[in-house]
Amino acid sequence: MWSHQHIIVCTALSFVISAEGLIEVFGYEGRGVNFSCHYDQGYEDSEKYFCKKDCGSSDVLITTKQKNKGKYSMTDDIKNRIVTVTISDLQSHDAGKYKCGVTRWFIDTYSEVKLQIKEDRCCDTVNKTQSIEEGSVTISCPYDSESVDKLKFFCRGNRPSTCRQQAVITSNNTQNGRFRLSDDRKSRIFTVTISSLTLKDSGSYLCGVQRNSGFDDFSAVELEVKEWCCVESKNMSGIVGRAVTFQCPYPRHHRNNMMFLCKGDQRSNCTYMTYQGSFTLHNVNATFFSVVITKLKAEDSGTYWCRSDPEWSVGNYTQFHLTVEEEEQRGVSEESIIEALYWLFAALPVLLLILIIILVKVCKPKRRQLKVEAAVDMNASKLEAVDAQDVTSGEDLYQNYDDPAIRSQQRACKEQRSVQFFEDYEDEAQYGNISTTEDIYRNEFFLKTQT
């Protein structure tokens, strides 16, 4: 028959307690458990089985003759009189009471098994902490008064089922590379310090305390490691022989600090370049300062760091990755197109002004010519009027030709009109040069009026 020994069996994915015939098994969803059932001497050759509920014929899940059946497996260690049962892929509905049975004449013997299943995750409350790349962080893990002498451990991830087996450090081994564990029993807090942090250290962690009964106790931590960088990080390019400008923003309270620019793959071993050779610092204002490299060389390619604080700290500097190329190897870049458009728009007002000046110079002489032609037309009208008057006066002249007084009056009128026309001609000449044909026409008419 089954022995009623007090047995504690710890497995990789479960925890088993056997006391006075009751075996308690604890497992996690999606994982597996295995546990052992002892039997008395004399039953080595008897068939053993594992069943649920009342262990009727339909309740038997597996026997030692079958060994494997679905998610169940069973082995019999005859020498030590131990039957081992394994259940894989646990689900919540698998929780409940089971029995290990030994076949006998008349009445079989049993040992009861109680299976408890829990979600393989932790926890409802997660403590969040942050640190920076290359720095360190200390994580605090509290525990209760009953766990002072218990094993403490720390693992990565969020799976309680495998945490103790995959722990990066435990209270039995307090130093492991970058990890160090300290246990303050008086305060009932153990701490884990991680040094030389990298971005890959970001993620979920579990603080664990081993329990002698039931599930281990856990608390969850979410660690975020920030990049040791920057107000911003930029990729820049330049051409050999030309200039390039770094613009380095900085906080207003750093205005009176010294400004730095250094070159190197790592900030810890970079060389200061601010006032060396073709490097010059200028245009310091309330928000940024500029460093200009006036004549680029191929060897100027590399990583640059600018800052405004004598102490390196996250977010107070800018990182630049500069690539210097030969001009013939460089295609039309977006920066070149933007620069060309900038100069085009800058020159547009000048081009418009030149166009306006040209139009004024072309249109002004034409305007003068139009005025002159208008004046000529007006004078021609006057001449026609004069001729018409002369014709009328001529008729009177034939009628009164013998009257000396009338002839004298007509001669005076003609002289007066000639003088008046000459004055009008001088005024109109001020509008511009009159063509040769017009001058001849006017001179002939003037001579006629004098005769």
C-alpha cells in the first residue's frame, strides 16, 4: 500500500508537498508538473495507475503499462518503490483532486493528490525604475517576517514558473558579475544592484522568495535603461574643401558655461576640437552655439559631441555623425537642392527690380513719341483751321482788294498768327526731338505765313 511518509519534492516547474498521505502539487498554466508517489514493499510487480475523482474505470488517466498517454506520463522505480507522474501543458481546468493507485486483490490502495494551478505571470503591481546607459541601478525587494531565513533570488523575465531555476543571483551566491545581492534582514528588504548598465538590460525582472509550502512569493520590477545621449543625434555630410556648421542647443542656465566640441567614437575618449585649426566657435545665443569647420578634410569624418556642461550627463549635449566626401563622388543631395532654392528665392526680388527698370526705359521714349504725335496732330488741325479762314478771308479780299485799310489789316493778322504758331512750336519741341520731315513741314509753313 501507499506509505504515509512526510515528503517534500521540489521540481523545476512545480512544488510538491506530501504529508500523511496527501500530496499537494502546485503548477503554472502552460507549464508542466511532476510528482512522486511512494508504495510499500511487496507491490513492486503490481500495476500502478493515476486517476481522478472516484477512480472508476473511466476515471483512470494512465497506468504504468501505458507509460505515456496524451499529456500524462508515468514511470515506476521498482528499486526505490516510487511512481513518478508527469502532467504537461497545464490548464486551469486541470486543478483538482487526483489519486495514485496500486492494484491489489479485493481493494486497491490510494494516495491522494491535490493539484493547484496558477497563471504563469506576475504581478498586478509593477514597480518601475529608470537609469542610464553605463550607469548603475539598485532594485529593492521587500519580504514578510516569515521569509527572513528563506532563499531570496532575482531573475529576468515575468515567469514565476522558471524564475528560481533561472535566477541571475541568489542569497546563497550574492555576487555574480555585474549583479550583487544584499539582504537587510532587520528591514526585511533585499536589494539587487546592477552595474555597467546597457540598453539590453531594459525589461522585466522578478524578486523571489522561496516558500516551503505553496507558490513562491514574487514582486515585479520594470527597468528602463535610457541611452546615454542626447538633446538630439544628427547625421551630417560635407564636401572636401567646403565648410560645415554644427549647431549645438543647450539649456538657458548653461549660458555662462564653457562650450565644448570633441571628436571620438565614445564620449569618454574624445578629443576637444573647439579652437583647433579650422574649427571655430561663434554665434552664441540664448538657445544654441555654433561650431564651424571652414575647410573640410576627409579625415574630419567621424563622431562629434558638443555640450555646455563640464560634467557629462544625459540630455545636455548633441551627437553628430559627420561624413566628408570628395566632390565628384557626391551626388545631388537634398541639402544641395534646398541651398539652390534658397539662393533662387533670395535673388528673386533683385531680378524683379531689374525687370521693372528695363520696362521703364523701354516705355518712356514711346510715351514721349506719342505725346509728340498728338501735338503734331493738334497743330495740323490748327493749320487746317487757318487755311479755312484764309480761304474765307480771300473771298473778302477779292471783294475789297482795292481797300488799303483791309489789306493792311489782313497782313497784320497773318503776322500775328505766324508769331503765335512759332511760340507754340517752341513749347512743343520741349517734349522731345521731332523728325526731319516734321521740321521741314513746319519751316515751309512758316515761310508761307511770312510772304
